[in-house]
Amino acid sequence: MKIIESYNDLNELSIDAKKIIYSRIHDKNFTNKLEKILPFGKSVWIDSAGIPDKNRYVFENRKWKEIFESKEIKYYKDFFSPTLMQSIKKYINPDFIVLNNSEEFRYLTPHELTTKIEIISNYYQTKIFLSINTVFLDFNKLKYPNSLIVENIVINFLKYTIHKIDNFKYIYEIN
Amino acid sequence: MARLKSHDWRVQQQDFFKNHLVKEVEFVQDQRVFDFFSKQDIILGIGHVDYFKKKLNIINNKKKCNHCLVVINEKTLDLDLIKILESIKNFKKICISINKFKLYTESHRSNIIEDYDEAILDLIKKIFVKKKIKHFFVKNLKGFNFNFASPTTQFFIK
């Protein structure tokens, strides 16, 4: 019998296990809603289970590389690396960025989430669609209702729209 | 992929483990539950307790039990949680295992302590007055403990 605290205590997960975990992180309910509200144009999907096409550039974390078959997908090591962000801006210059249930935006406090949105928003200076599930936000859930937290996260942005899927699932449209 | 129920997800995780040449793997928080109860205990199960039936004698007949295991691993309103806890407060031995990310409230409650872990403990203390409470939680939990499969906020009450 082996007692573990987390998956980090195991060696590498199998490809099948990784596929299962990735699909659980990237909830399809958001994708359906996203497809309805996204504008026409060139987009970059980062850690968002995007399907590449001529107008859609897809980037995924290198740790998931072996679960994808498409050769169109690009891989990164560090989501916030200046090199990655510069390359996207310079060579793709997207009309909007999609961040659909990205791991980078999970298990954060509302303040940490706001900071990360600011970084992305300031750097790309283009429209951003960010889907979040409040279940994976780290705040006092006995004290504050989801609705209050969701609004507060983006309240200082000049231009934003909050698309509500249900009481827990939201898509922020920023810029 | 179809959304799996909590128990199915746990069973599926065991398949992840099987690939690691280890016969049996248990999360530390689950093992604590197994260690807390004895095999002779007849336990009332509330919530997502199926996983624990493999080693514990869990039934759903309140009248036949004086021990209780509560596993909250689905979205649960604060008021519903309180109702559940109130209904079991006189049991002899109680384990409450909560995925704290899945709790929610519908109103701003200014009287609640700001620190979330302390707030949950405070709620438990108010219900289980004069009982001995052991509290386990992971500070700054960032998902690494796979808590959405196996709750890490736990109270062992006697």
C-alpha cells in the first residue's frame, strides 16, 4: 500500500490518464457558449482545448504534448513567458485571445486572478475571452456569494462584459 | 467525454494508479477516514461515501448507527450543509470530509470569519459544541492534491 498526498507523489501519469485529466479540466459546456459569443477574426487559444484552423492558432502546455495528435498545435513551457507573448503578438497579431478553463487561471484568489488578467490584457491589448468556473476560485465561500466575487474581479477594467452560463460558470469579455 | 459522477471519478483514478506498478494507492486524506473508523462500526453515510464502502460498514439507516461519515464533494449551499451537520450532531463518532471549493452561499455574510479555513472550523465548532475535534486541511491548496476527487478539509469528531 502506498499513501500519497497528491499525484505529484507518483511518477509520470499514463497518456490515457493525462487525456482524462485534460478533458475534465476543459469543460465542454464553456466551449459551446464561447462559440456563440466569439467574434469573427484571427484568434489565439492558449491552454483552452482549441481546435486549430486557418484563423485559429492553438497553444498548449508542453506537459500535455503527448495527448494531442494535431501537428498544428504549438507548445509552451511558461504561459507568461515574454518570449511567448512577444511571438504571439508579433507573428500572429490576433483579433482576440481565448483562455478557456486554463489551468493558469484556476485555484487562484480573486486578487491573483485579477492580476493575471491585467498582465494578459496589458500585454496583448486585444480582446480577451476568459472562462472561469467559480468552483475553482479560492475565496471564502461561506462569506461571499459567487456573484459578488465575479463582479469584483474585473470591476477596475475600463471595458468588460460578463457572460453568465450558470451561477458558477462565467465568461469574461475584456477590452 | 460524459461527466462522471464523483464515485466513478474516484474509481477511474485507481486505474491511473494501476499503471504505476503499485498494488494499492490511497490518498492520505482517504486513509485517515479508513483509520478513524473500525471495521465493526456501523456507519451512517451521507453524501459521496461510496468509495469508502470497500473497507467500511456504511449504511443509510440512521436508526441503526451511532457513527457517521459525511463526504461533501458536490456543490453545496451553506444552509444545506448546516442542516446536514445539525442532523448528526449527537452521533458518537463523526467524520466530515469537505471539498471546500464546492461550498457556496447566496448572501454576503459579514459575521463570518475572513480566513476560509478558520471559518469552516468555526462553523463546525458551533454545531459540535463540547466535542473533541481534530481538524485537517491544506493551506493554500492549489489543486495539486486533486481535491476535487478527494476532499482535503476534514474534521474527526468524538
